[in-house]
Amino acid sequence: MNGAVLRQFRRPYLVVFGLVWAALLVVWPVLGALLDPRFWYQQASNPPRFAVLALAAYAASGGLQLLIPYGVTRRRFMRAAAAFFGLVVLGFGAVSLAAHSLAAATAALTGVGSHPFTLSARDALALLLVNCLVYAAYACSGWLAGAVFYRFGARGGIALVLPAMTPAVVATEALVGWPDPARAGATALALAAAPVAVGLVVGYLLGRDVAIRKVSG
């Protein structure tokens, strides 16, 4: 029963993520051909980052009250959510890398601007790491935002939502602004990873014993 419920819960997420991924692979190469590469890297990566953030927030706030009545324990739900969003982060990182590669190839063919991303194996792995870390930060912030609103209500959520955004803000400032994200230094990577690690612990503590509200209707 639990497995069927979790699969049902995952389905709309996969549909949304699939649409975002498809848009990435179509839109990013076009933007790479028409716009300054540094501009489109920073701007075109906003929608997928915020899609991860929004759906993680919904999972933390709405998932528990939907699934706990079916016998899914809090601990199992959070383990499943962590595994699911871990796969989402890897998927988004890989698709973003493919989009970067397509955009680089498109820019090379059109001769518009000088694309900042190289396609060597080393740079591809580095860019994959940077992308995954940024998406992980946004997923972490989304989970924290949903968790504080669910646990502490509207007033507590409003008071704590800005601290909850710390992983996403730090990762954006540390990594997204680089002219070439594949060359982000170890200091920037560590600076972005630290709030994510702390946020994961805090997110678990917020959800492990939270009271489940009755679903109306």
C-alpha cells in the first residue's frame, strides 16, 4: 500500500519535471544562439531552479498530511523524499549539462558571441557538479520553507522563510554568477555546500515529529 501511495504522489512531479526538462533542451540552445551566453546562463536557469524549489516546498508541506493517513511513516516519507529529490537533482544536473553543450554547439555554428563553456570531459564533470549543487540548494530551501510553514503556521513561516532561503541564496551567489561555472573554485563549492548540509539536518528535525493536520474536505 505504501509503495502504491508513494508512486501516486511522485507522478505529478515527474510530469512537471519532464516538461521543464523538455523546455530546457529546446529553449537553451536557441537562447545560446541569440543572446550573450553569460546572460542566458543566468536567466534561463531560473525556471528549473524555482520549479525544484516550489515542488520541494509542496512536498514538505502537503506530502505529509496526504500520505501519513495511508500508513506512511514520517521517517519513511522523508527518506523517500530525499531519494526522490536526489534523483531529481542528478537529472536536472545532467539535462542542464546537455543544454549547455547544445547551446555551446549552437553558438559555435552561428558564430554569435564567444561561449564561456568548454566541452572537455573535465569541464563537463565540473559543470555537472556545480549544476547538481545549485539544484540541491534550491530543493533544500524549498523543503525548509514548506516545513517551517507547516510546522509553525503562517506567522512562524513568514518569520522563518528568509532563513530557509539561505542555501538557495548562497549557492546562487557563489556559483551562478561565475562567468564559467565549470571553473568555480573549491572555496565557492564549499561555501555553497555548507548551507545545504546544515539545511538537510534542520529539515529532518523539522519533519520527524511534526503534528499532522487533518485534511479538510
